[in-house]
Amino acid sequence: MTTAGSAGTVVLPRYGEASLTDVLPSVLGALGVAGEQNDLDLPPARQYCVLLIDALGWNALRAHQAQAPFLNSMAGSAITASVPSTTVTSLTSLGTGLAPGRHGLLGYTTRKPGTASTLFNALKWDEHKDVDPLVYQPHPTVFERAARAGVAVTVLGQRKFYRSGLTTAALRSPGFAIADSLGERVALAATAAANGTEPTLVYVYDGDLDFTGHQRGCRSASWRHQLTLLDRFVEELYLALPPGAVLLVTADHGMVDVAPPQRIDVDQVPALQDGVALVGGEARFRHVYAADGAAADVHAAWREVLGPRATVLARDDAIARGWFGAVEARVVERIGDVVASIDGDCAVERRSVFPIEAKLIGLHGALSADEMLVPLLTMAG
């Protein structure tokens, strides 16, 4: 679904219809779990392997038929990521089956609970040991729900993600297995899927395309070669699964490249700093936390400075438009007083706070089609 924002057309998330929130509940429905609805009309099976490819946008996939023949041969269509279209938020939406307004992980960086001007980085949770992931995100995951229903669940992840705060918040499961290499992921996924007579759910993650896109750009030769290697990995994974198993491939977001001349540094624009206590989010989607009483002025200033380069909304307006789905009371203050989804070929940086981000070529987080639309692909063995 698209709608007109202050700066043009944005893709709205389709929570509860065709989004990442609907993938795993539909898988459980396809596995025959009582009380679970297969709203995405996935093919029934006793074994499912769900592969999430970080940063594989639907538009980019369809534009690269030659580099990804196997992926493009799979049956499927586009669904939406969560808002913001970023890993922390979308992975948690996938893992919990909940929109961001309920699970509460609202971006790469947000205001730390109980503070006025401290950032919480969910990808570096170990730096925030006082933030309990079970308190920050208290809802059960779909993996936990599946295990309680008698599904044999295996979540495959790299060693560095084992028991991390984000894994605990988004993907906690009684069946986590370490798989660092592509070969390990294929072999362990195949073994886990061949689990006898029980319904089986295996989850696999790969982040190399996202890394390559950030470092080299999603229009680069490096990105295209990485997609070719990834396509072969997906085919190998499919061929290794037992007969009758379904491979489902999706992604957490797409990506766009932004050239340095098109980037705005908050530190260089006084109007973007006035009345601002904290700038969070990421370069394509900013959470702006205002000082007491300054929210309206901050909203006006960011709208004026960014103009047609962003859709800038007050918090209540963004909630009313459904960007985050239904928002729980405990989550409201994690959202910026002002939120800005950056449109077109632009990014809003704060290099003094996010120096690494300023070096990245490929970015994501906004509500553009290239970032919001992700594939939902299936192939049965």
C-alpha cells in the first residue's frame, strides 16, 4: 500500500496483511499448528526452512535476474518490512510476529529507557547490560510459541549472535545452533529439517549481502557478485533439504545508495539542532527527541530544512498513520517526538555521533519502495 506523504509517495507497512509480522505465524499455520492462521497462503508441509537474507530488497532482486536465477525462479511476491526498514526492527517483527509498536525495537538507535539524552544501540546490546532484553521486549517469540505447540524448532546463527541481547529479544528459541559458515548453515539446516515425524521449523540468517551493500553500495559490482554467490547458497540449501520440505526466503529490508553530496550533517545545520535533546535512528530514518516544550518548534524546523527530501511527522501523526502499528504505552516514548523518513537520494547524518555511518554507501530505514518491499519466496521439495 502506498500513500502520499509530505514529501511524496511512501510505502506503508501492511502489518497483519502482508508484512514480516505475518511470515512465521503463517508458517505455523502451514505446518498445521492448531490456532495459527496461514494468512499468507503458504503451501502446507511438515518441514519449513525459513531463510532471511539481510538487505535483499524485492526491487533489487527483480532487477538482477541474471545474478540470481534460482531466487527469481521461486514462486512469490513482495511483502513489506517494518518501520523503520532496518534489521533491528524487522528481525524482531519477524521473530515475534508483532508490529514495532508492540515489540518496541524501533530502530538501530533509540533513546535509552529512563534517560533524556542517552542513545541505546540494539545491535551493540552488550554495551547496555542494564537493559534487560526480556523486559525491553517481553512478548514471546513465534519460535517459543511453536515449540510449545510441539514443533521442533532450530534457530541457526553465528557464534557472535549467540545469547546476544538482540537475539534474546527478537529470536529467542529453545533450539539455537551455532553455524558460522555457509556450509555449516546448509548442513545443519538439512539435518534439523529431517527431524522425523514432528513438524519442523528451521530458521537461517545470512548477512553478507547487507555488509557488502553498506561497504560498496548496492549498485556496485561487489554487490552483484555477492548476490550471485548468495543465489548459489540458496540453491544448495534447497537441494539439501529433505523431500517435501518447503524453503521460504524473505528479507528484513532493501537498500539504496546515497552519494556524499546528497547527505546532510545535523552538526552543520544549526536549525536542525535547536531544541533537540537527542538524535537517534539512522541516516534514512531519524528519531528526533526534543527538549521539554520544544517538540512543535523542532517539527517545524526539520520540515522546513528538509523540505521535499523527507516526510517529517510529529510522533502522534506517525502513530496515527500506522507506521509502527498499534503502539503500547511502554513503547511510546521510544519513538522520537519528531520522526523523519528520508525520501529520494538523500540521507541525514550526525557525524560527531555516528562516524561509521557516514562512511557507508548503501543505506536503509526509510519508507521508499526500494527499502520497504522485500520478497516472500517459496519452493517445495
